[in-house]
Amino acid sequence: MVKSLHKVISIIGLCLFFTTSVFAQNTDSTNTNDDPVPTTMKGFHLGLQAGTYFANKYTCNLYDGYGVDMYGVRNDFAHSFMYQRIVNDYGGGNGQTDRIALALGVNPGQWSFNEIDMPINLKYNVALLVGLNTRYCFNNKSAIILNVNATKLTVNGNFTIETYANTGYQGATNVRTFSIVGGEQRLMSQLGFQQILGDNDKLNCFIEGGIDVTMAKYLRNQLIINNLTIDMSSYYYQSNYGSYRTKNLIGVGLGAFAGFGFNLTLGNKYIIQLVYNPSFDRINIGSSPKYTFQQSIGLRAYYNF
């Protein structure tokens, strides 16, 4: 934890040092020129952003079907959410109807689910990112920025169930693959400094950097077996999971972001930016969160008030 926090502080320090140095150099060079500094961009700018978000797969383990007990300890296979749901709740346990066999199109007893069938290849899909972006420009080159961006993530992976030609695990084996999905929301708030590079009146590069705060929230975890959808989130909403739910299914983490891209000025009122934003964040959900890199690419459109 101390080492990860040190990395965040170091990144913030480098971003601020670099952008401050560029700003100081720009100010010095301007002061040696007798021409007045243009101020057409000075003031408050309000903008919108749309883009794509690429989440690090580390927190996918929250959706891997094992789940945790009420004390936050990861379950073994026999006590996993998937085993309980597939074998006991939907698989004919306690004298109930074998709904798994119905979904598979086989007779009861002609299928099995074992530890080797647990999910693999869990990853976040590329997600849509939308946001409200603001900045206050001191001049045509330097600005303080405040951004609030949001995204809704989907986790996908595969698990298997074995079916048999006859009951009692006899006959030919058929391994069938199905999907496990998860859902998550993230809200990212960024505060930092932006510097326009170059002297072109229209198109320039820019850099930015600062701190960010990410709020993450677990939404759902489901199994899809043909036309049968099995929810596993209900375990976490039992009363004895109250403490775990509060600490591990929603959380806020401090991080750092950087950015660079292209700045296109369209007159004195409109600005368009294409930006790439890497960030080093603590996604504070699950039992063992840590700092990881996230990435986004977006298009911003600003209006100068």
C-alpha cells in the first residue's frame, strides 16, 4: 500500500513539475516580447466528452463465481456461489426441479459441474465513457481543468458444464460452454493542469495531468445457460453480508492521471480536443484492491463563455 501510494504521489509530482515548468518557460518567453499576450481564450470553458474506456482486468476476480463468505474470505469450490446456484439451487437439490437439465435439454442426472468448469478468460469489455469537462484558462495556453466522467462496465467470461449420453456419468461426454457476466459502474473526477504546446492559431498538441478520484460500484453477477439466467448477486444482499457489502461492493480510491492529444481552435468560442488519458487508480472494490493502470480515449468539445 505504501509503495503504491508512493507511485501515485510520484506521478502527480512529475505531472505538476512538468506542466509548471512548461508554463514558466512560456511566461518567460512572453515577457521578453513587446507584443501583448492574446487573451481571447481566457475565462471559463464548459464542455462535453464522449469516448471509450479500457479497464484493467485485475478487479474481474470479483465476478469469477467463487464469491466470499460474510467475513470477506474467498470461498472454496464446494462453497462457491456458482456451485451453490448450479448444483443445489437450480440443479435439483433438496428435491427441487432440475432446471439446469431443462436448460441443457437433457434428462436429470445427465450433466455435471466440477471445479475444472469454473470461469476462465474474465475481462472487461471496452466501454462507452461520457463526461462533463470544465476548464478555466489563464491565457491561450494554460488552464486548470475539472472533469467528471462516467462509464458502465461489463465483465465477460466462460464456464463449462459436462453432459452425458446416459445418466450416472456414463456414455460419451460433451463439454458445453456458457457465459458468466458482471456489471459495474465507475465515476471518475479529475482535477489538474492543462498546457497547450506550440504557437499555431488552429491546431496544437497539449498535455495535462493531476489527481483523480474513482468511485466504483458492483452492480450484478449472472450465469447464462441457454435461456436460463441465474443471478448470484442476491447472496451479497442477505442481511449477514451487510458489513462486507458496505466495504467491498462500493468504494472510492485516489489516483493520478495524465493526458496528451490535439487541440483544435474554432474561432474564439469553440474548441475540440482529441485526448488519450492513462491513469493509475485504486479501484476500491473487492477484497484486495490495488493500484492498476486504466486508459481512455475521448473527444471533447468546449464552449468559451
